[in-house]
Amino acid sequence: MSEAKIVTEPTIFVLAEMAIHPQGYADMIGWLEEFAPQCLAPVEEGQSDRERIFPHTEWTEGRTDNELLVELSGRKCYNSFGQKAGRRSNAAYIANLFGLPGKIPHSSVLYHAKMTFFFAGISRRVSHELIRHYVGADRTEEGSPSQESTRYTHHSGHFTLHPRMAADPRQAAQFAVDMNDAYARYQGYLTREFEAYAAEHGGKQPRRMARKRIYEAAAQLLPGAACTSFIWTTNPMALDKLFAERCDYAADLEIQQFASQLRELCYARWPNLFRATNPAYQAKMAELAGGAS
């Protein structure tokens, strides 16, 4: 039988995100030229469709389509394109959506951004907490998970070591022993059931529903520390809520570890979509704080 493997950190990476189709810019400009020509600047030689839509060049300087899509969606509300829009940056435009003090927020526009992650090395116990708190309708709470099935997959024998146990070598060693015992029970049950089925069916192995019934029962023998993996599509508003609640000291230590790693990734990849990293928002808040003092 295979031995249990102990995992101490989650695996998180970006699998997909929103992309603006180049033809979409052209089609939108065509519509604007017919129905709202006043919001577009005159065409200049060599000017791209993006240049006619955005009044800045930040789209050439590493901004993601997620960030640009949020800005584009906000600008469409008022047809504030081209010269009509002024020369503000993507960061400044999104900072205004957050709702600076004294200004009404327009944060619904942030739901247009979508990001899809692959998560692994997370205990089933913690994945249940994530699903319990952060999943529902796309614009309420807070994403769409596709999680590894316990009926269709054979568990790999990976188990997540809780940070509290990881800090104590004796507890970590005992955890490895306990998980080996649990995984042995899981594998033993499967072996016995597969052998019994074969004996009753002329040597044939269980398939379809018969196989699922065996695996769903075997999964009950795995502890909450058993690792799972899933794909999760979400948005900046949901992520902000997750970071505020689960990076907090009072949160479960394993969730803290997961949420903090995810936050670091998101802040680096889409800085303009979050208050904590949007440079225009931070500059304005610092300016206001300096004025108050």
C-alpha cells in the first residue's frame, strides 16, 4: 500500500482570466460612431481602436485585461471615452469606483473582472469552509467552484499538516503516523470491496455505479486533513471580502495561510483592482489623512 504524504503549504496558481477581444474594441467604436459620436475624439492616422477607447496609454504598460475591462465597463455607463474622458490612468479610474470619502462608490463594475484559480494542497475541512462562506450566485457570494470528486477519483494520500502542528516536531511526527493509519484503512477498504465484487462477478472489476458506491463509502474513512483540489472562478469583490475576513489573526490558521498566499498573488497580478494596492487610491487616502492631521 502507498504511504501518506504530508503537505505543509497550499498550491495556488492562476488558471484563466478575462480577455478583451480586439474585434470587440472595433465593434464598440462602430456602435459609438453611430449612436454617440460626440464621445469619441476624431480619428488620427495610425491610431488603434484601444487608443480611441482609453484616454491613457496604461493598456500598453502591463495592465491586465481584467483591470481594463473594469474601466471599460465603467466608462460605458456614461460614454466617457476618448477626449471626453480626460487623461486619468486606469488606477485612478478604478480608485474612483471604490468610493473615496464623500463620494458614492460604483463597485458593481468590479464584478466584470473574473479570475480562475487552481487550488490544491488544501484540506477538505478548509475547502468546506471556503465553500460554506464564499460560494453562491456570481454577484452575491462569491464564486464558482469545481471540486475534486470523492466518488470518481482515488485519493492520492496527501494530507495537510495544520500550522499549529507544524510548529511542534512531536505533533508533526504523530500526525504523519495517524495519516498513514487513516490512509491504510482507506486503501484496505477499497481492496476488500474490489476483491469481494470480483469474487461475486466472475473476476470483473466494479464499474460505473458499483465503483462509485465503493468510493463514496471509502471516502468516509479519510480525515478532514485529506487534501483536495479544485478550480475556482471569482471576482475582486469576493476576494476583498475573503482577504478581510480570512487573513485576520482570528481566522483558522490553515485558512490564514491559504488566504495570505492568495492575496499576495492577486495584489501582484491585478494591483489596480484592490484598495490595498491601487496606487491612486492609496495616494488619495494618504493625502486626505495628511490634510486631516
